[in-house]
Amino acid sequence: MSGSPENFGRNPAKPFLARKARNKTLELRVFAVFFHPSRRFTGLGGAEKRFLNVLKRWVDEYGVSVTVVEPGPGLVRSQRNCKALKLNSFFPFRASGFLGLYFEWVLWMVQACFACASIVKRGNYNVVLAANNTVPNLAVAYFVHLVSHKPLCVVVHHLDVQDARVAVTSGKVYRTYRNAGYSRFLALLKAAAFRTIVFFLKRSDMCIAVSRFTAETLTKNGVSASKIFVSGNGTSFEKLGGRTAELKEYDAVFVGRISREKGVFDLVKIWRKLADRNLGFRLIIIGSGPDLRELRSHVKRAGLERLVTVKGACSDGEMYSLVKASKVFLFPSRFEGWGLAVGEALACGLPVLCYKIPALEEVFGECPAVVFTKLADWKALAEKLTELLVSGGWRQLSSQASTYSRRFTWRKVAEKDLEFVRLAAAKRGFRVDV
């Protein structure tokens, strides 16, 4: 299989899929590093949902043996073929703000490197998997890779880049974060993190990208095209599909991490503009993250508390019920690797309004229920939203939204990921088929 961008996503071993379907058991042992921020800091993100859905199918349907190391409290439970190891910090430290959070992550990385080195020496693993391309996942997985001499696979969920056609310098990354509203210091930290991520990805054996945009971004930034494969993402239509609420409680809903690159402060600007027209539209914002307190303060200062509900974190069941009780999904994010929130909104039967960024255009550009406006043009989003709500056009788009989301299944993603991981092991001389 060629790794060139033109051939991203082709399945390298179709016969193996048929063979494993008959035998059910694989001689494949995966050591996975699954770092995720505490739920008190942010809700379950797209990268975490992706790993949990793929892991479930690997273990339940294909008999893959997986050991997962993650922070406590964990998201993975031990079961047949899956051993979940919760690594709680030895340090009595609780993060406060971005800097405290990053310090907590560094402490976990140091502790995890020592713990994982000991674990991997006792297990007969074929592959080391970084479940996401954040620095904590990459740093620990790369260290385990060096100690064990096992191939390193990385799932590249997203890179905060808006144009895959040009290489990204540290200066460009810095300016991108500054334009998103970050302070100089945090923009510098994030630019440094971007360069660190690229450093690790260049030295991995395989990168599993969720979109062509992400894959092309990797090649433009020096990652060899021969080790990049596109797998995609899924939506749980069987869980999310079905009838939406007959009576809509909200006119629009946002679900995602509450941080400025997700455009959450644009939501306040949009609603202030709509309120000035006395339209009386209601918005609910669901999620947690580093800017939650500041967002609530912005809503209060704008005098929008009657029209804008900042829900914060809630259970998945409650979240999906609130989404289905809304008319339109409003998503002014500036960076996405695939757009799982958009896919889930479509599965719930909601049309989506969002900025035109490459990954969303690639995945959802053919969906008539996804309406794009120019990046960062929140006034255009406000106009499109008003048009859909006043005309009732959101109703006609609802069925088209549900239909489009059916094409994205977790089973296909799990199969592709499994083939790619197996291929990485085979290239290192490990026999992992039956």
C-alpha cells in the first residue's frame, strides 16, 4: 500500500479481515497509552470517544489483547482480553488554571514512563499505541517504544492547523493561537507543544490519521507519507438516531470543549446580536473546559442569562436529550481533525451551522444539512441561523442530517485501525495473523 496522500485510506490487507472473521482470535498484543484530562477539567472529547469505541470492537469482536495505561479515575474497565491499569498520581497536587494543569500532566508523564517501562518488560507485546497525539500520550508511548523496541503507532486525531497546503512554522502556530484569543505566554506554550508533537510523529512507525486534511498536514510538516494511513471516525447512529423531541426547548445548541479555539466566545457575540433584534432565541451550551468560568462571565456581562444557558458538563444521556430538544447545532470551532461533534449532531437529526475549515468541509461538505460560513465570520453565522429559524428551514434539513450520518460506522473504523496496527507490527517482523 502506498502511503502517498493520493492513496491514503486504502485497506492494505483485505484477505486478513476475512480470515480473522472466521478465527475470531488474533496473535496481537497491544500496549496502549491512553492519557486523557480529568473529567473535572474537560468532558469526554472526540479522541477519547474514538479510542473507547475502537477498543470495544477490538476486544469484543476481534479478540485483540490490549493493555491500557491511563490516569485515574479511568474510562476503561478490565475485562476479557483487556487489562486496564489506572495510574494515579503520587503527588498531592490539584491543578488550577492552564499552568497548573500542564504541570499536573508533566508529573503524570514522568510517573507513567517509569511505570510503563516496568509493565512492558513483563508483557509480550507486538505494538505500542498512542491513543491520541497529545504530548502526554506521545511522550510516554515514545519512551515505551524506545525501551521495548516495539513499533509505535499513533492515532492522530487533530493538529491545530487551518491550512494543510503549507508547512507550519512556530511563528505561524503562535499567531494562530493569538488570533484565537490566547495570551502571549499560552500561545508560546502551545506553539512549543506543536513542534514537540511533530518531533514525536516523525519518529513513529505509523500515523493513523482521522482525515485526509490531517494526513496532508503531517506530510507538509515533515512526516513521511509512507507511514501515514487514513482511517476516519464513526458515529453511533444506532444509539443516537431515532425521533427527536417534538417540542423544542432550545433554538440552538453547542456541545464541545469549552475553550476559545472552539469559538465559544463567538457564541456570545452571536447571541448579543440576535438579542438586539428582540428575536428571543434560546441557546444552550454543553461541555466543560478551561474557559468555562470566563464564558459564564461573558454571558453575564452581555446580559444574556435569560437567553443563554451554560449547562457545563452532564451525562451523555442528558446531553443527547438536550441536543434532540434543540433545533440547530451551532459549532463555530476554528480547529478540527474530523468533527465528531458535528457527526453526532447529524445523527441526532440536527442541521449544523459551522465555519468552513478544511476537515469539516472534507467530511461533511456533501451534506446538505451542514451550512458553512467563512472562518471567524460570526456575523454570517448569526445571519444564517436567523434565516433557518425564522423560515423553519431547519425542519427540512433534519431528515437529511440523519441519513448522512449513517455512512460513518465505528465497525469500519475499528477494522481499518486493526489492519494498520497489524501492518506496523508485520513490518517489524512480528507475526500477528493466525
